[in-house]
Amino acid sequence: MASFLPQHLPDIPLPDPTSTSSLRTIHDFFLSSFYTQEKCTQLLDSYVRPTRNWGKGWDGNSFCNHQEKHVVEWNRTPFQVLTALFLFGEELSKDICASVLSPSIFELLVSHKFLKRKYVSCYSSHQIFPVTVGSRTALILTDWPFLDESLPSQFAVMPVGYDSLELTVISEVNVSSSNAGECSSICDMCCGSGIQGIHYLLQLVSTNQNLSSVKCKFVDYNPRALSLCEFNVAFNGLSSASCSFVKSDCWSDVDASADSKFDVILCNPPFVAIPESEEERLHYYADGGVDGNNAIKEIFKEVLPRLKPLTGVMLMVTELPNVSTSTSQVRRFLASEEGKIKIAYVKEDVETIEEYSAVRNDEMGFKTDAKKYAKGINKSEDIGVIIDRALVLIRVENVNSDDDEGLFEFSSGQDEDVEYEFGADEPDAFIGDAGRSFLAEVMK
């Protein structure tokens, strides 16, 4: 984990979370313009995968990769203008925005810092990501992966990607499981934009649970992330009275008293493996140290004492090295024979250390070549030589371990060699229909 954050960060101004009536007007306008997960997915697919028949899915990273690619070629409806501005990062004429969105909505977006004026054009400093929650849509505002000069990139807030969306899938499984029961306390650890905690709270609403007795604690090391998270809570109509925002390096400043245990802990920690020799440091939300496990180990060390006995559950998305031994790794991180562990991964997502290094080195633009990158991350104090890595979903229950725990492999049947237009990623298997069914069976 990064050990230093200055008290005053250069900042890209965030919209004001206190103007609740204006936020509701803006939120309702997005939804009335059909700015939903389904419609935005259809728009992206029409550009990059016109023949895809893989099933319902959401290609999160693709939106990030498309910024400034100018894929929206017309701006005649509010939906087209909103997606151009807030999904694809286009710069549009102010006249077009005002005429299509209406002058009053345009002025609201500008006055509340959703949009910035630039001569005769305007643009958004933030992406707004629509995520379906039951019959509702959560609108999650977060940073673009490529930021303007006023904010050093390491202080950026994590964009919504596959990892975030996979974790929402297993949280849906947890809410819908028959033994989930009433939930009164949630912790969104490494919260970033707050997508996980907000998604979980809205799921509880969709099951008719009254949120007046539910508390959600959002925890992050980056104070800017907490500010953005607080905005998203207000933007999605959730009461700030039931939510608290804690700046903490993992658990260090989170109340550990007996009456502060959680029903559910959600976690998407920094997990990218970075060679020590690499001088350029990654965003705080991604840097997991040499083996990627720095934050993960610290979080697991205190998970069981933080969960309510018998009913408490932790749900995590992360990368782990040497996937075939991942359950024993997590057991060592827990440092306890208590707790039931379940881990799921996609067979086709497992990468050799060489493949992983080539991809990460290329996407981050490091000066280290891929072979040196691989050599720099191929050994861990915890597990020895690393031969592969993969994104995994983890469920830990605060109950005695039994024969129901295990490691579950899902095969997507996808051709990993297919290349998509505009640099888009392949569809994510756990977000499609078959992957969701698999997780509903093994991760409940």
C-alpha cells in the first residue's frame, strides 16, 4: 500500500452532493433519456461487436478504452449526447448540448460541475457509469483513466471495470440466497467510487428491506475517493445519515469494537503486481506490490474478527497468483482454521506470468520490458515462485470450515485470440448468463 498522501490534493472539481433537488433532476433526466446499462451496452455493441451472440453482458473496460475514440458519430437525441459526453469522453459543441438536452438541463450540468465549458464546446471530467440493480439503475460517477493535468494520476479514483462488475454479480447472489437474512451493517473496503456499497444498498431496497436501520461504512485510503463516494451516495438518492466515510489504510482507522461488526464486507482492493525496479508508480487503487498481495494480506488478516459470527460474509474480487493453490493462500492470509472459503475463476482468464507481464507492462506504459517485468514479479514471500495469475471471486463466511468450501473453475468457451475493434476487451464470462448461473450455484 502507498504510505503517503498529501493533505491537499490538486483536484478536478466534483459535483456538489448537497444540492439534492438538482441532483434528483439530473438523475431523473439521465434515466428518462434511457441512460441505462442495457441501452448503453447495445450502443457499444453496435460499434465493436455487431455479430456477437454470446448472451447478456457488460463490457466495462471497453468504455474506458473508447475514450476520445470518437465512436459516437451523431448527436440528435439526449441519449446520444449523454453517452458521448459521459461514457465516451467526447467534447461537443455547447450549442448542440443546449439544444438537444434543453437549455435548463445544460445549465444545471454546467453549474453543478458535471460539465466544463471550453470556448464554444464542453466536456465532462468524469465518466458516469449506469449499473442495473433490480428494476433500478445506479449512476456511478468516477474518473476517466486518462485525467487532465490538474490531478496527478496516482490520486485518481478507479473507473468501473470488469472486476467491479463481477463483484456486483456475487453480491446479487448473496442478497438473493435464502440464508442472507436481514442486513444491518455493510463495509465497502477500498470503496473508490462507492459502486459496491451503493449497489448492495439498492439491492436491499429491491428486496423491500427498509434502509433506515442499515449502516454502510465506505473506507478508502484516498480522501478524494471518499469525496466522490459521498457524491455518488447523494446522486443515487441514498441517505447520507446511514452512510459514513472513513479515510483508512485498510483497517487501521476503522472502529474494531464488538458492536461494529459487519454482516457484509465488500472489497475490490489494489492487486496489480508491480516490479520493485519500476520507478513509475501506479494509481493507488491498483498498486498491489511485487506479488499483488500487499493490501489483500492486510485486509484478510482482520476479516474474521470484523464479521458477525455465524452470519457475516466477505465478498472480494482480486487477482491471485498460482490459482490452483489460491484457497490455501487465503487460508494463510486469514491465519485461522475458522471461516469457510470459496473461490471462483474463469479457466480462460488464467495467464502465465509471462503473458500477464506483457499485458500489464503494455497497458501501463512502463519502461520495463515484459521479460524484466516478469522476472520482477515471479517470486512471493508467501508462496514462492509464481507461475500464473488470474482474476478471482472470493467468498469467506465467518463459520467453521467444512467440506462445502473449495475452488471452482468455470470455462467460458470464448476464443481468447479474437481481436475487437477500438481496443475493446473480450466479453467477461462471469457477467454473461452462463457465468451468472454458475456463480449462483457455487458461490451462495
